[in-house]
Amino acid sequence: MTLEEFEPAEGLEGRLYELGRGTVSVVDVPHPRHLGQVTAIHRQLSAYDLANPGRIHTIATGSECKILVNGLQSERHPDLAIYKTPPPEQEVWSTWVPELVFEIVSPGSEDRDYVEKPEEYLAFGVAEYWVIDLARGEGGEALLHRRRAGKWARTVVRPPGICRTRQLPGFELDLTPVFAAGRSVRD
């Protein structure tokens, strides 16, 4: 399916859909563990935003934004996208580039999060892409992708580590509460 065909299509209620490289994926509504981790990151970003007015324009969740990568026929809905600028007046989702994108890895999303999305977000112009994975390492791991010379430079951070970005001076993502939120929810 092309991006042009996919974008106006309507799916079944209660299902989430993404287009990846021309293939439609039905994505299950994430487990509460996933939501807890997204919420823990969102809280830290919101606290930073309140303490530093004007540095962040929008903190958007997957249902509030999308990234349209025309060349790869992909429509993605990142778990969190941070926009420092206001949206353009036209063609918002194909031209409004978030500076920082977060994905929380869920069982079954590993290939999309580690293989497909890095290439797509790089092609779209995202400055940093952070993958948060509770199942990696000894208690979780964050893989930070930072754009350098048109490629991703990668850094691994494990709890109790702190993730920092040049995109938001002074922002420090504490991984401890993020992974604790993921472990606090039972299957």
C-alpha cells in the first residue's frame, strides 16, 4: 500500500495501524507496562517544560502525531515526539520534524524499533531517536541515536544512568523511574 492510499484509510475501532515500507501493520494497544514507561518519561519532560518555558513547543504521544516518510512509504506514530517549533500551516505531518523521538520497546516491536524506525527517522530529519527497552541488559537499557554527519551515532545508557540531549539543554532523563514503572505492572 502506498502512503497516499494509507493516510486517509480508516481502520477498525480499538486497533492501531502503522504503515512500514508499504506494509500495513496492526499494532496491538500497548500493555499497561508500556503506558507506565511512556508516562514516566512524559512526566520528566513536562517538569522540564514547566521549568524552562519556550524550549519545547509540543510533547506529543503516538495518537497525537505522525511521521510521514514518503520515500519509504511509512507512517509512524512514535510513543513520544518532542517538537521545539510550532507546526507549519500546510502538510503538517510530512514536514513538521520532531527534534527528539522516543519509542518504548514492547514484545514483538523489536524489529520495527531497532531496524526499521532508525532509518525512517533519520530520513525524516529527526535529530535524536531514543529506544527504551526494559528487556535488554540487567534491568533495562536506553539506546540513544544522535544524528552526526547524516548517520546515527549510538550510545547505550543503563540505569541508574541519566540520558542527556543537546536538543533540550539541562534536561536529564532519569531511567530509574522509567524502568521501575515498567516493572511495577504485572502481566
